[in-house]
Amino acid sequence: MKKSKKTPRVDCLGMGIIPLDFLVTVPFLPEPGGKVDASALCIQGGGPIPNTMVGLSRLGMKTAIIAVVGDDIAGKFSVDELKKDNVEYRYVITKKKTDSATAYGFIEEGSGRRTIALYRKIYIHPRDLQLSRYPIPRILHLDGRDLDATLKLARWGKRVGATVTFDIGSVRNDVTPVLPYIDHLVAADAFALPYTKKKKIRNALVCLSKICPGTIVITCGIEGATALEHGKYFHHPAYKVKSVDTTGAGDAFHVGYLYGLLKNEPIATRLQLGAAVAALKCTKPGARGGMPTRYQLRTFLKKEPEMYA
């Protein structure tokens, strides 16, 4: 990991969307036009980057978040959730007369599968960023939703000596311009395969490595995660658990992976930690409900849990 000339004041600084999640548990995912009775409701802060900051905080890391909310109940709720998990929230921007982002999801009982709809009309622009205010992080973690702001922050991260990491779960906006600045790219197969127009994970890794100079990891749900680092391939299977809700499993993988990165662990251990945190997250509803403490993570791994083949 690169060292900054200045003493880092946070382990990880993240920037990304921060929706408030409304999740209902249903016996089955309804067909279009269908109806179903929900058995449970979970209202919780969400967003890939905020979820990762919360997860790292629970593992004892010092984290901070750059995000934007509206001056409404959803925005206040999302910030209060960050406070509860000791995530530094002073860099959250509040925009007046603007709705905060919200997400609405169905979680299927038994399988834990989920379907999510995001409503967002609020954005971070480059002019919103006040670089002189931000702490120098060991890791700068980004999601690329607001690309111009992401590029500005990624360039700043490289200047101050931070390790720049990137989370992307699906093909949305074109994030190609930011990839050359990324030291660790962790992408879901739902992004990597269609983006590269490849059918095999290793081929997608090679294709991405021509754009992104750093370590590249592709996650594939219960099929585990495969990485390409310094010309070598690494793989770790997913752990078997009783899945309650898969919402935020990818975010949880980032938590374990970045925790290993902060601990200067080798790639094999980073993949193992990512798989373990993702598995534990899936045992409880909501993106953050199952995020473990250090003790819970150590206990899980000591049991040598079963893995998918």
C-alpha cells in the first residue's frame, strides 16, 4: 500500500450515493402485476460506499464519508445511521429543497434473493467537493455514480498518496475514464462480463487489466471471487451460510477485502476476508444488519465454515 507524506487521519474515506433503504420480506417475488403480503420490514441506511464505511468501522477502522442528502427525513435518518456506527459524517453535503435518494426492495424468504429499485434525483458535482477539508486517507473508496466528481476525487487521492479503490456492481454510466486511477478494482460479474463483452471471468480480468493498472477482483456470488494481481490469478470460493438477505453482499465483500488491505494482508487473505464478511452479512436482513465485528469475523473463520465447490 502506498504511504502518504502526511500522516493519515482516517483509514478509509469514501464517496458515493447514500439512499435510505426500505426492504420488505416476501414469501416469493411477485410477477408483474401481482400482489404479495410482506412478513417483515427493514428500514436502514444504504449505498455501497456508506455500507462499506459502516462495515469497516465495526471492524475497528476509522472511516469517513462524502455523500449528499436532501433536507428531509430520509436524509436525516441516513446521517443518524452513520453516527450510530461511528462513521465521520461531517463531509456529508445537505442540499435544500431536494429529495434524498431512496431504495425499495423485495427480499424472498428462503433464498434471500432481492430485487431493488433506486430513486435518486440528487447528485455530487465537482464544485461540491472541498478537497482542503478532507482528511488524508490510507484508502480512498469510490463508486463512480457521479463520474465528474469521482474523477476529481480520484486525482486528489493519487496526489496525496492514498490507495484508490473502486466498487461497481452493474453497467450504468460509463466509468472507463476513472479506471486508470484505480489501484484495486472490485467488480461484480454483472458489470465485468457485459462491460468487457467476455463470457469467462479470466478473459474479463485480462481485458480490464488493459484499462486498470491495479489489482482486479471479480465477484460471482456463490461461485466466489477471482483476482488478477501482478500477472497471477487467485480464487476463493464463497462460504455456505443460511442466507436471509443478499442485499449488500457485494458491499460486505469490499469491507473484508479493504480490511485485509489495511492490514497489509496478501491477496489470498483479502479474498478470504471478503468472502467471510459477505457470508456473515447474508445471515441477517438489510445491507448492514449482518456486518460483523472483529470478534464475530474471527469466530466465523476459526470454525472453518463450509465453502461452495
